[in-house]
Amino acid sequence: MGHIDLHDYLKNKKRVMKNRAGYLMAGLLLLISFMACKQKPTTVVQTETVNSGTIKIAADESFQPIVDEEAYVFKQLNTNAKVGITYQTENGVLRLLLNDSIRFAILSRELNDEEIKILKDRTLPPVVNRFAVDAITFIVNKASTDTLTSVNEIKKMLNGQTKTTTDIVFDNPNSSLIRYLKAFSGNKDLKLKNIFAVKDNKEVIRYISTHPQAIGITGFNWLNDPDKDYADAVKNVKIVAVKDENSKEAPAQYFKPSQTTLALNQYPFARGLYIINSTGKMGLGTGFAQFLLSERGQRVILRSGILPDSIPQREIIIKRKF
């Protein structure tokens, strides 16, 4: 046997023990890393609030201009809010609401008892609020001389009791406007030869702009600040003034729709815009509803030309000079 140097032996033994400790530590770290990977990742729950989250809304297509404007302003003020709106006929919106496909709707009427019961049975009773007043408007071609009519005359026209050959054009057979006119006239069909539907409110305005012998029926909110795709058509139509012979205040006076005549109940063909909130929670739906009813939301209505449900106060500051 050769001679073993004690100093070298101790040095080598120390090196081996150090390497073993390193391997042990590396193995321990690897095991910890592996166990961490096996654990499920933590799910971050996004909390919905009155000004953040996502809401799906179904709205009566008759009110698209004003609803679009309200949604745009709301999203500008609440950048974490996602408001998705689908526009359908009144029947389509009700179908989505009652089938629980959506829980927030905008309609031209309140719900009836049967519809309320369906929602209450789901423990989602609707909160209903009116936020604006629109006018059913009668329009004619710019070249037409027929700029005056009356409530009784319109009722006779819808029931085929006049000799006129004037075409009467409306937006859609399933629209809220037609439901209103059926109830008003007592004619459940409106299937006269000179009464027919086109695609939507824009098409009504376009049709009247090129047909001097026709009268169109549309929502007032479509005639204020129109989009570019039908703005030229709006320039070629004019609004018909209506007299209500049954009015106690002004039975001989003709009125056109405006914020003033709607507020004073002078224009006879007014209808409300209603929020139907059946979300059942203090979430984004409630936040959007609160915005529509707030002073900010009501000012958007005021600028649009139709009537807000509550007219915002206007503050005037008087500065005195000394």
C-alpha cells in the first residue's frame, strides 16, 4: 500500500460531502418545482359591479338611435363595462326575455301580468322604469301638400273607411309600432291593400322620400340627427301635424311632435321607452339602468330631440359687475 497523505484525504472527503449536499439541495428544489406544477392554477374571479363587467341587452329596434347613443356615452364613462346590444322586433325581444336568453330589455311598453309571473317564477322579478318618451310620427314626401291630418282621419285610414288611395307604409309586421296602431285603430289585421310593411324604419323614410303619394309611420327618434346612410332621405320628407278632435284643451289645433308638445301632452301619439331589468343582482345591468335614469343619461335623451322622463335642471350662474 502506498502512503496516504492525511491532508489530501480530508480535503477529498470534504469535497465529496459538499457535492452530495449540492445534489441533495438540487433534488429538493426539483421536487418542490414539480409539486408546484401539479397544483391547479388559482382562478381569478372577475367581480361584476355597477360600472364594470359584461351585460347583454335586447332592445326594440324602433329605438336603436337613442339606445346606441346612451350605450356609447355609458361605455366612455365606464371603460371596464362591456354592453352588448341586440336589436329585434318587440316580439323578438320578449321571446329572448321570457326564454331567459337575456335579462335586460328595452321595450315600448310595460310587461303584462302573465309576463311578470313568468319572470317571478324564476325568482327574477323585473324592475321596470320609464326613461324617455318617443312619438309615433307621420311623414310625407317633401313635395306633398298633405301636411295636416287628425286622429279620427288616421283611424279611418287604418280601417279602410276613406276613399284615399294613399299608401300607408310602416316598418315591420312584428314591430311595437304596429301593435300600437292595431290597438289604436281596433283593426287586428291591418291587411288593407294600401297598407304594407317594409324592412325597418330607415326603409320607411327612404320609401317616402321617393314616393309623393304615400304616408309613412316611424319613430320620432329616427328623424333627429340621422346616420349618413339615410340622412339624404330625411331631408326629402316632412312631418305631418296632427289634430286630436277629442282633446279637451285644443280640439281644433294641430301639433307636430316635439319635446314641448310631448311634455304638455298636446301631441296625441306618444309612447314610452321602458327599462326591463330582470338581472336580479346589483351588477352592470343595474348600473346601466341607473345611468339611463340619471341626470347624465337624461341629458343624452334631451339632446336627441325626444322627451326625457325627467327633464334635467339647468343651472344659470348670474355674475354681477360692481
